[in-house]
Amino acid sequence: MTRLVELPEWRDLKQHCSEISKVHLGELFRREPGRAQTLSIEDCGLLLDYSKNWVTAESMRKLFALANAVGVKQAAERMFSGEKINVTENRAVLHVALRNRSGQPIYVDGKDVMPEVRAVLDKMAVAAESIRTRQKLGSTGKPIRNVVNLGIGGSDLGPAMAYEALRPYSDRELTVRFVSNVDGTHLAEATRDLDPAETLFIVVSKTFTTQETMTNAESARRWLLAALAGPSVAADPQSEKARKIVGSHFLAVSAATDKAAAFGLDPQSSVFAMWDWVGGRYSLCSAVGLALMIGIGPTNFFRMLNGFHAMDQHFLDTPLERNMPVVLALLGIWYNNFFGLQTHAVLAYDQYLSRFAAYLQQADMESNGKSIGCDGSPVAWQTGPVVWGEPGTNGQHAFYQLLHQGTKIVPADFIGFAKSHNPLGDHHAKLMANLFAQTEALAFGKSADQVRAELEAQAKTKNQAPRLDLVPHKTFPGNRPTNTILAERLDPETLGKLVALYEHKIFVQGVIWGVNSFDQWGVELGKELANRILPELQATNEPELKHDESTNRLIRWFRQRSRN
Ligand code: G6Q
């Protein structure tokens, strides 16, 4: 492929960028009546208003031309048809099969994967129902009421985010928690008020080797066995007695059935399959979502899958010009690559989406935080942005100062809903008033003339001299770009659509940047070094340290201080 930056479409955008950068958003709105309608897409139950961006219809045409030139549509078709587009791991990328509700087959290596997908979903539903109806009993005969998901990264962030997002749909008599950190505090705090006899752990690990998850799983097993059978059984988890108890209180989700079996779980009844064609951060719709399904019930889980599928179809079938993931992706490229903006904020005005930004951070940054292209050579352009965010309105009292008046421009997505699950007084109208106000303020700002007039008017009423020195401080330059994404209600379908919207946005950007969005080699070195350092921290004799001077000193400091 011609190098991205040498494409005529890229050069054209570069030229266009220097023209558009001279025009304020306010001016774009003055020049183009009807802009809000032209630069909006309403489909799939979502409204995407992208009119408050540094684009005209012409800019969008040029961006779509770029998407065409790099073959975004063809790339999407390759993904959906099970081609091994994860080239560095030689794997298909088929999270769309997990929520394929069409009844159509999807093939990997000539084999239709849909029967297996459906079988696992059915098995999940049976397990979930047995807990939700309190028929699943622990080893002492008490019904299971607490579910603790033990997983990290892709085996944690998705279900944890979605469980929080869909709390209104959850069984409030069940306790569902997510433990990810290897910091013992996480497990200790999550279990301290739980009755072990009523607790089920789900060990979610595609590989069943992840240090954090396996450490948590072993500690959870010890905690459970010690409470239910005493310390001697806890010390011998492979004993028959221990395995029987573990069998009643643990499930596993893994592609490594043999390892889950070695942990003490029956592969038939207690292990839920995963496949190598599902990446961790794209695995929410697989058995990785089991704790979520237990919490919200199979029906709501399937509603979520329907939402995912609806957005998958939108992405696959809609022309680029009306394709929401494509539009979001291109706007991201526009700011990242042509204006040099380095970060992207996701600001959800819904408390239930409190984990959404954290989830997207992984989805985006682990997917596109790459500097080597699929062909193995370094990219000569910027790739994935820093993604961050907090739910509104909290962020307004924290970091929005920088968004409005800082020296950095942060493009942002504002997400909100017409209806609240908790219609308390006028809370929801206030919440949404804030969302709309922020996008308006960011785009149009407040001029120095306006500020001066206000200061003068205020001073006049108090019979004082106006503090005109405050004019520059109180001026808002505006021209800060935002997208607004609205939906009627944060229900399971909508959540599915929102997540799939971002997944496909990330995919499109990866295609344009020419990186493999589905590997994550960048997480390996830290793991490798931690495995080397761990025995050095634990050694009883002073170990010979062969790190750099700084790391050696830090290790020695820890060894000394942690013992006294
Ligand atoms: C996600 C990554 C990563 C992974 C975790 C957990 O795409 O691959 O976040 O999900 O490292 O891995 P396991 O599921 O194998 O424990």
C-alpha cells in the first residue's frame, strides 16, 4: 500500500486543514444554516450530532475519500468474514460472531462457529438462571447469593463496566463484585462482608495463566476452604474434600480448559469456553460476561447482544457518509493526525456509565497504541490518542477548566439520555442542561466584548469601577470540538450499541493507521520483568541484582523496609 501520508487524499486533507483551522466554529455555524442537521446521524436508536466539529461538508467528503482510499469497507468485510486479520497472532477477529443474532453462519478455518457460540450462551443462561432462582447451592446447602468475578483487563473491564451500567436491570438481592488487582486489598475488601457459604467465584481468564487472576483465584480458594472446611483442607486444595467444595463455589471462563480442570473444576459443568478468535478487550459478549448475565439475567443480556448486533449491522451495511463508527473514527483522525491533538475525552452524563471511560481506555489504547504497522515497519504518523474521562457533571468541577481555557484542545464525546432510571425531582433536567451547556460553551465560548459589557453592567449596579483587568480571565475562546451522542434510555440494547459504536470506531482508525488493533505486545515486557523481580523481592539471601542502578536501589529499599 502507498504510505498513508503519501496518499493524495491525505495530502488534500493536509491542505484543507490549514484552511479550516482559520475558521472558528461559531463562524462555521453562521455560514452554514442547517449544519446541525447535515452533520448529524440518527440511526439504531442513537443520535450523533457531530456539527460542533472543525469540519464542513467538504471536509467530511475529503475524510470519506480517505476512508475509501484505505479500503475501510473492505477491511470491515474481511473482519466479519473471519479472515485472520490479527496478523501478528495469526487469528481471526470475530467478536461480532458472539452477538451474531442473524442466524447466519460465520466461518473460521471453514468451520461455522455459531453452534459453539450458541451452546456457550445457552450454558451461561442455565448457570445464570440457577443462581437467580437460588437453586444453585453452595457446599453447605445454602443458596449462592454472592458472585465475585476474578479477572483482569479484558476479563474484567467489560463486565464490570456493563454491570454498573445496567444496574437498574440487576437482581438487587444478589451481590456481584469484580476483583482484578493483584493488590490483596482488592480481594480482601470485596470478600470481607461476604458469607463464604453463599459465595461463588468466577475465574475469568482466557489463558488461565495471568498472574493477577491466578493469584486472586488461589487466595479466594484458600479463603473459602478455610472458612468452610478449616485450615488443613485450605492447605491442600487438591484433596478430594477441597475439590468437592471448590466444585460448588467456583466456575471458570477460559480457552485453557485443561488448566481450569487442574484448578479443580469439571470441564463439562463448570468451565465455559472462550476462543482464540476473541480478543480479551472485545470479549464482553462471550462467557466473559457471565457475572453480568447472572446479575441482569439472560433476557437482558440477550437484549444487550441485540444492541451490539444492531450496531454491527449498521457498521457493515451503512454507506460511509451515514456510518456512525466511521464518522467518529474520521473525526478522531482529523484531530489526531492533522491538528496534532493528542487526547480524546469521553464524558458520559450518566452515573451508571461511571466505568465507561475506563473501559474505553483499554479498548482504544490497547488496540491502537502502536507504533509499528501491520507490515512490521514503524509508522510515520500519529496513532491512538490518550483516551480519558469521567462522568458528568463531576468532571465539570474538576478538569473542565482546562477544556474551556487551557492551552490544549481536547476533542470530547458527550453522551446523554432522554430518560433517567431515577427520575428524582428535576435532577435529570439539570444533568442534561449541563451537558448541552458544556458543548455550547466549548464551541462558542464567550467573547471579551461580552465579558466587558457584563462587568460594566455589574459594576454600575454596585456603583463601582468595573474590574476590566478580569476581561481576559473571564473570556472563553470557544472553538473546542465535541460530538454529542444521545439515546432515549441507557437500557441493555443501548449499551450494546454504544460499545459496538466505539469498537468499530477503533477498528476503522486502526485500518487507516495500518496497525494491528488486535494484538497487545506492549504489555509483555512489564510482565516479564515483574516475573524476574518477584523472586528478588522474596529471596531470603541478598540477591545479586542486575538491573539498572535506579531499579536495583528501589528493590533494595523495598527489601529493607518491607521486612522491618
Ligand atoms: C485484552 C488483553 C488483556 C487480557 C488480560 C487478561 O485484550 O488481552 O487485557 O484480557 O491480560 O488475560 P486473561 O483473560 O488471559 O487472563
